[in-house]
Amino acid sequence: MSPGKVMTLDDMKPAIRQLLVALDFPHSECHIVHTDLQLKNFLLPGPEPGYLSRFEEAEVTSPSPRKVLKDRTIYRSLGFLPQGGLPILADFGEARFGDKEHIDDIMPNVYRAPEVILRSGWSYKMDIWNIARGAWDIVSLRTVIDGKNPNGVFDDRVHMAELVALLSPPPPKFREQKHLSSVFWDESGTWKEVVPIPDITLESLAKTVEVEDKEGFCGGSGRPCNGTPRTGRRLWNHYTTSG
């Protein structure tokens, strides 16, 4: 799957259900956290063999553009349309054992969960967070988080301010447990204005999403972001009972 290639919500649901089933095995049986769930690691079935044969014949009769250098040849990248079907999880290179909490830095910048930004313990919930983020990116042209400061540099302060705008300030118990919470909030839980909190909502970002129950979609996207459910199996149960 690729960013900017939007599905409808109805098309997205079977794909997410499949990912949740796939995620349950490493969580429940292998006790590992993937940590790098993003669209490029959700693989769809390749094209039919006949399509590849026609592509090979076309390369012989009309070669695709290329740049020939002294030591190598650079070919223009070509994308193949998938034949349809459900995605599978790929790239477990950043996986961690889930039988203990971790504090190391994980996830691509725009996908990072609050626990990662605040350098506090994280475990299986990080994968649930990213499944929700991936679901949004499948149906929307705009990712939930931008995270860049006025200089165009990704900034944890901007990232956290956007999360506060979208999901509301975290409860006191959450702040008290997080190592770097004092960087962003004072003892009373007031935002320290490290950067302004933007005027955005999940509903405003979902304007281009094709779905009748937009409020329900935004609520479903936010549910894993608030810390529950903990594993792929529980989120799978939520999806299968909610339609």
C-alpha cells in the first residue's frame, strides 16, 4: 500500500481486519511488537503472471527510459497494480520482544505514539496505535500528523501539540507516568505553550474521507490512540462486533 492511494472505507475494512488477524499472531503467540507498521509494510498481492509477461515483451520492443552511467544503469521505477486481495504484514526488522517495557525510540516520525515522544515505557499498544494511523492513511489523502515547525523540520513539540488538539489533553495519570511530561505540561496539567496548539480536529481532517458516519469513523480512529484495546485480538473483536 502507498500513501496517497486512497481506498473507500468499505474497501478498507477487510484490509484492516486482515491486518488485525495477522498482528494477533506475533502479539499472542510470539510475544513480539512489530514497531514499524506503516503503509509500505502492508503488502498487497502482486499482478497476475500474464501482466508480467506482457511487461517483459514490452520492454523488448519498447524499452522504458533509463540513464546509463559509467558504472551502472538507472531505470525508471515502474509500479504494478495489485490484482486485489488482502494485505500481509512485512518487515519485522525493528521488532522487539513484548514481554517487557521498552523506552527506546521507534516508529517513523509522523507515526510515533505519545509514549515514544515522552520517552516512557511502551509495549504492544504501539502496534495498535499504528494500525489506527494506517487505517486513516488508507482512506485519506492527508496524514493525521504533520509535525513540522515553520522551518520545515519535524519537531516533537509540534507533534505533541497536534495530538493534544486532535485527542484532547491526556489525563493526569498518563502525564504522571511519562518521563518527559514536564517538558510539555506544568504540575497542574496546563500546556506550557512550547508551541501553539493548532486549531484542528479529526473531523476537519476527515473532510475528504468518503464515509457516511464520519463521527463514528473519527471515534474509531481515535479509540486505539487512547490506550485501548491492548492487542490485535481485542481490536479485532471490536471491529468484528462493530460491523
